[in-house]
Amino acid sequence: MSRPLRRGAALALLLLSGCAAMRPAPEMRTYRLAYPPPDPSAATPLPVTVRVMPFGIAAAYDSLAFIYRASAYDVGTDPYNRWIANPASMIADLVARDLAASKTVRAVLQAASAVPYDYELSGHVETFEERDAGSCSAMLRVRVALAHVPPRGPRAVVMQDIFSAEPPCTEASAPGYAEAMSRAVQQVSDEIRAAVLRTIAADLSQRLAE
């Protein structure tokens, strides 16, 4: 290419890059996990207080950015769509809210309190991602442990289990993924609550029989 043509090409590239720089950057959107709490139970609440501890999260998902995976090792983040708070914190808040709203135990605690409690629920988010292998879905996997907290003496783990859900997205978009992940959290929260109540009821019966 001759020198004048090179100069012309360079000028054209400069003009194009200038036009691109003048375009407004795409708007960053933030989302939350949201769904209605469960209805209160008509049954008599179990005579226990449960403290829901802060949940942990796997290092790969410890981010506000939307994380997506198209294959076993291909992981990416969305620079324009993100969560309003850490996913583990939102999930722990919703699990505690749902347990309290169900009115199936005497009380539910989260923050440090002088009020004594009988059981402690902890959790760790193992998977929290959008899966794009052919179609959009929200994959959630949470490991939880429930410990009995006696007035004196060591604590005892009475339950440990893993709960997962992967509902499809209603549409292949950021709002569609946020809605699907909200449904995943709702399903997992319902299953955790049912397992916690079964375990506490069985544990109380066993302790009364001793």
C-alpha cells in the first residue's frame, strides 16, 4: 500500500474510533432475588429458636456480576448486568425470611443477639450460575448444616444435606435469568425449611425420650 493510501486508511480508522468513543456506554443494570414469602402454617410452631448464620459461597461465584457457563470449563461474566448484593447474603436473607414467615418455629434470628437459640443453620453456595448450553437455565446448589446448640456443652450437627434446583429461563435475557434464579432460590428455600423442620421435630422427640 502506498504512503498516501496508508495515511488515508489511518485517518479513516481514527475517525471510526472517535465515533465509537462518542457513543454512550451501555447502561449497567442491577437485579435482586425476589419472590413472595410462604403463607403462615396453621400448625403449632415448634418450641425452638433457630439462628440462620451468614452463608458462604464458592470462590468462583463470589461476585456481583452475572456468571454464565456454556460448557464444563467455559465460564464468563456479564459486564452490564449484576446483582445488587452478594448472592450468598441474599440467599441467607431469603431462607431466614421464609422460615420466619412460615411461623413453624418460635423465633428466627440472624444478627448477633443476646437471645439464646436452640439450633443454628449454616450454608454454603456451591453453584450459582446461568447455564447456556443450548437453552438458558439458572443453576443453584446449596450445602447446609443444622447444629443443635445446648445451653452447655458442645454443639452437635443433626443434619447436613445438599439442595439444588435448575429451572429454565422464561426468556433468554438478564431479567429472564434473574426471575429463573429467584424461582431456584424459592424451591431450595422450601426444601431446606422442610428438612430443617423434620430434623428438629425428630431431634426433639429423641431428646424427650432420653
